[in-house]
Amino acid sequence: MRSVQVVRLEGPSGVEVREAPEPTRSDAEVLVEVHTLGISWPDLLQSRGQYQIKPDLPFQLGVDFAGVVREAPPGSGFAAGDRVACCLPYGGGADLVAVPPDSVFPVPDGVTFAKAAALPLNYLTAQFALQTRAGLREGETVLVHGAAGGVGTASLQVARGLGARTVAVVSTEEKAELVRGLGADHVVLVEGFLAAVKELTDGAGVDVVVDVVGGDLFTDSLRALAPLGRLLVVGFTGGRIPEVKVNRLLLNNTDVRGVGWGAYAMARPGFMSAQWDSLLPMITSGVIDPPVGRTYPVEEVASALSDMDARRVLGKTVLTLG
Ligand SMILES: NC(=O)c1ccc[n+]([C@@H]2O[C@H](COP(=O)([O-])OP(=O)(O)OC[C@H]3O[C@@H](n4cnc5c(N)ncnc54)[C@H](OP(=O)(O)O)[C@@H]3O)[C@@H](O)[C@H]2O)c1
């Protein structure tokens, strides 16, 4: 079978599709025939050895993937032929993958495999960030940085599904177009976003900021918060890890909250399944409808990762296998 492997820790050019033996599943695992593989920022970080998890080389890349169950253990809740999406710390990039049932999620009819591969990482992260960490309430306002990206688009849709008003921050008109199409209530360009947000909210500020960028945006993100606002630290695509002067938190009664979904969720049996169940009504009603950006044949995995690295990605990038 084909296996997407990191063979050198040098970024996209060190990722290759190689032949590998098919896995055998343990009694507890579900065997999944993979049709689509999502590309995400953690894949890019892993290809450089910059992620929290550092497997020995060579290792199989792949966090998000979707396909059809070939075999499942009795009592797992899955059976041969089921359409599923899956999420692993790494290792989902192959024609056939053995997955613990806790990391397998049922995909409703009508959701394509491309969209299914766009769901687990980004939407479970968004749900964890907005509900568990921010305690988002209906009617609050959520600002999303990097809003046209994977976590960004997911955060916009989940926030809307939870009854919030959304402000999408993007870097280009093309990205603005995408997030308008997703129903963002307001779209502002990253350049000068603080002034735009103050104007939109009549000076009040926003209740929650979802920050996947970090870097230079951080201080203005704090300034954009309303009293009792929460800034969610989700990622650092901007490259620099910001520091916070805590007097700012005191002055405006605000919080900075870390969001580390994977390590938390994957260590708690049943946590991800419960999250998925809470999102299913939004998936079936279409409130959650992940925008799939470019799709590539799996052999072009290095190009897909390079495009993400070069900030060219709109929505979720997907590789096709099946
Ligand atoms: N904490 C968690 O639990 C968790 C879970 C999943 C992902 N993450 C993290 O969340 C972040 C976003 O992941 P993603 O999959 O959504 O990535 P993505 O699809 O590439 O989106 C990231 C967005 O960041 C913005 N950006 C700003 N400066 C950038 C730069 N120098 N290079 C590239 N993009 C830049 C881009 O939007 P503009 O061009 O519009 O600014 C881009 O759309 C990553 O850091 C990832 O590791 C964290």
C-alpha cells in the first residue's frame, strides 16, 4: 500500500509516498480504508520535527483522514462498510490504517469524504476552544484570526452554531471572499483590525478572540477584548510566541487561556466521541460545512504542504487516495 512518510526532517521536501506493508489490526482496533487525508499545520510542523510529538524517522504522517471501515471489533460501535472520519496524532496517511475506536467518528450520509477529512482536528479543536475553554455564551461576539484557514473556518462555523456573532480577520481580499461565503457576520483585514473591531462594536470590543497566529497581533488582540473577554491561544502560524504583560489583564478584567486540544482530548477515553456527538446536529443541519480548498492526489503531498507553508491555503487542503 501507499504510505505518506516523513523521511527527512526538512519540511515538505522530506515527505515522500513510499510502498509499505498493510497493517494488521489488533483485536481492539478498527481497520479503515482511507479515501481522503486532510493536511493541517501540525503535519507541516511534524515534517520539520517542530511538533510536540517527535516520532523516529521514517514515520507515517497524517492527522485527519476519512474512509470506509473494512473490519471492526464487536462492541466498537462500528461495522464493515461504515463511512468514518478519524483523527490520530500522526500515522493516518496510508491506504489502510488501524485506528483505536475512540479516534473513529461516524460520518452522516451526504457528507463527502473530502469534507469528512476536514472535520476532526479543526472542528473538535474549535468546539473545545469555544465551549470548554472560553465558555462561549449565545449572543457573544467572537473574533477569529486566520479565519480562512482550517481552524479559523471551523471556529467561525462552530461559533455561529453556538449562537455567537462572528468577526473574521484575514490577510487578503480572496480570503475575505471565502469567509463571507461562510456567513461571517463581519470581515476585516488584518492590517488595522483593532480599529475596525472597535468601530464594529461601538467601542465595546469582542468577548472572545480565537488566535491561531500569535506574533505581532497579540497585543492588539488583547486590546480588542471587552471586559471579561477571553483570548484563546491556539497556535503560532505567525512564527513568534508572544508574551503578555499581565497588568493588561488586570486593567480590563480579561483572560488569556491556552487551548491544547490534542493532548487533552486524546488522553481521555470517550472525550472526542462526546465532542463529535455534540457537533453532529450542526453537521447534519449544514451549519458545519467545511470549505475544502485545493485537493491533490496523495503523490503531491509535498506541494500541498508547501502551499500551506507559503500561506496560500484557503479552507482545508485534502489529498485523495481512494
Ligand atoms: N491548540 C490546538 O489544540 C490546535 C489544534 C489544531 C491546530 N492548532 C494550530 O492552529 C494553527 C492554525 O492551523 P491551521 O491548520 O488552521 O492552519 P492554516 O489552515 O494554514 O491557517 C492558518 C492561518 O494563519 C494565518 N497566518 C498568519 N501568518 C501566517 C504565516 N506567517 N504563515 C502562514 N499562515 C499565517 C493565515 O491567515 P491569513 O493569511 O489570513 O492571516 C492562515 O490562513 C497552527 O499553529 C496549528 O498548529 C492548534
